[in-house]
Amino acid sequence: MRYENIKTVVLSCLILISLILTWTLWTYTPTYKQMDNQSYVDDVKIGKTKTLEDHIQPSLILAHFASTHKGLFNKDMDTWTNEMKKWSISDVVRISNTSFDDPEDFYDFVHGNQTMEIIYPTEMPLSTFQSMYEVKGTMPSGTFDRIILKPGQADNVSQSVRIYFVNYETEQIYEANIKGFNEVAWEKHYRDLQSKGQDYIAFKREDQSVLFLPEQPTPLQQKSYKQEMISSDKFRNALFDNMKIVEESELSGQTVYNDSKRMLELSKTKPLMAYTNYEDADQNVVIDKEGAIKRSFDFVNAHAGWTDPYYLTEWNSDTQAQNVTFQLHEDYYPVFNDDDLSKVTLQSSGQNISDYKRPTFQLGKLSDEYGKKIKLPSGEDVIKEIKARENFDDSKLKNIVVGYELQTEKDFTNVLTLKPYWFYKYDGIWYKIVDKAEQGGDKDGLE
């Protein structure tokens, strides 16, 4: 009897232990899973997070008079972006472009006397403007590349300034009400530009469209910066959410990371990276063209990927995939480089970013050693130079700007020099105008 009692007690204990172990196995969650599921974005910061309006800036702001044109100096650009933050836009409606009897009437509307013109380097959706500034109501579907401000009716103080969103190529015009910028404010800025602005000349092409260039020679300082490399680990950890399944390999001068859904290529010969996301490749997804710019910005912002001043310069909405380019700027002047060392480019074919390319460095400390001033030719001389091009066709000339070329120093691999030049976009390619003293002429194209 005593032996049977002992057996019962031992059996009961074993059953109890078995139940405890079973419950523990069922409810146990490994700690490494919790770590893997945490957001990788929160842990990786390449640069800074910004707002969309920090990276979409006007390329030129003009005041038009009866016979002259005055432009805002680049150093004063912040004045206008801060002014625009005070605006409240409402009642945006499209005005039919058939109201112009003659093609020249459209350009008179945009560039005529008593007009202020805010020009952007590329067209963009109206909805993008709504993402940056206060717009009440629904924005119509459409695109613009400049804003026109005109004085309105004097008997209606609240509506005394009219604002227009204009697509220069398609001649589409959208009119809206504006608050926070009345006739007094308009008059002040208009007259300030008249007295203090930079003189511009108008280069009118055969189709009557106009390019504006500084009338006087432009002196700009050549600058050199230390090149600060960004750790490849930061890009790798930012763009993959589970490093345990990422494979690393070496291929054709590149370090390649791959997890079967994404691939990151880091060049060993140039400070560049290329990221590809294959997840949307075989899916029939709805293409959101108008959201491409903000989607691209948000993708970079998610890993605090903004290092230097990169501004929107291109949005290609004509293809199946949406291509967005943010270009490095120095003092609001665009920076060019034929190895794409001055661009952050993104592509989306659906709702996700499928391609992402960018430099893997940032500008470090400014050096005074290379700070000589270079006097660039006048706008008139530049036009003569471009028109002298063999078989010149002014319909292929899309833009002319002052900018910098990013050059790498041969003797100092960690030094980057920004040298000022005139640049012009002809038949889809950017060219620089080289001083005659420089070897190589002006034939080098910058994609």
C-alpha cells in the first residue's frame, strides 16, 4: 500500500511537470524575433529628415516691367519660400487655354508688365504643391512649372492679388484665390525687385517662348570641400529589414547585397550606390503618377537620407515608371557631374520605390585654399556661343543656367571642387560652356 502511494505521487509530479513544460513551449517567444521585427528605419540615420518644401525650390523669381526684367538674387531665395508659407490658396480652377487668340498672347500673360513669375526647374503635379503649402479644397488633376502673381481688382481687397499655376509647355493655366499675400505685399516685393534685383535679358525662341538669363557677367567663387564618406553599413542596414537573410558577394568591382527581393550594389571605384526592389516587378499595380514626387521624397526621408541640399530638378511622367531626380545645389545653383555624383534618383513603377541611386558621400568642411572667383560671361555672350553650335535648332534648347561642376581632385582623392560654368540643355543633354583657355572645348555632355 505504501509503495502504491509513492508511485501515485511520483506519477502526479511527472504529469504536472509535463503540463508546465508543454505550456512553456506553447507560450515561449524567442527574443531574437522581437529584435528582428523592430523598424530598421528607426535605428539608421544617414543624414537628416526634412520637409518636402525644403527640397522643392524655385530656380528663378522674376518681376516683369514694360521693357525690363528683374530677377531675385539666389542668396535671397529663402525670402520667397518663407513668404509662400504664409499663403492660403483656395478655389483652384482651370482656365481654358483657348482664350488666347494668338500664341504670343499666352507669353504676354506670363511675362507681361506688372507680373511676378516664380519658375521651377521641372513640372510637377498641383497636388505636390498642396503637400507643401496650405491649399483649401480639392486640387484639380494637372501639372505646373511656374506660378504667376498679378494685381487684381482694386475694389476687392481680399482678392486684390491673383495667383495662377501655369504649365509653360502645354499652356494650361489654373487660377486661384490667395490670402496672406495682398496688394500691399505684392507691391513691396515688386518694387524691391525693380530697385534691387538683377537685370535679366529675354531670349525669345521661334515659337515665342522665352528663356531668361542674367544680363551682366556673373562672378562666382570656386569652392572645394572635404569628401566625407558615408558608411556602407548605414545604407545596408537602412535598406534591408532582416540582415540575417542577406547574402554578400563581390562582382565586377562592386560589393553586392541581396535577399532575393532587394539588391544593393556599392561601387568600389566611385562613391555611388544602386538599390533595386523587385517586389512590384511582376505585379499589376495601379500607377500613381501624381504621388511619385512625394513618394520618392518620403522614401529618402524614412532613413534620414538627406545629407546636402538636394532639390527637385526632374520628374518624368511620360513613361510607365515614374522617375524623380533631386540634384545637389550650392547656394541655390545646380551642381552637375557626368558620373552622377550630384544626383539622388528614384524610380517607382507602382506604389513602392523600385530603384534608388545616389552618392555615398557628403560635402564636409569647406576649404579656403581653392577659393578663387571666376567671372562667367554675360547672358548675351552665352546665347551667341550656343547659337554658333553647328546645325543649331532653338526648339531643342530647353534651358540655360549658371551652375557648378563637381570635380574630383587627382592629387587629393578626398577633395571635391565645385567650379562655376554656364550649362545648357540641348536635345535632352546638359552641356557646359567651357572657357576657350580650357582644353577640350564645349563638347562634353552631362546626362
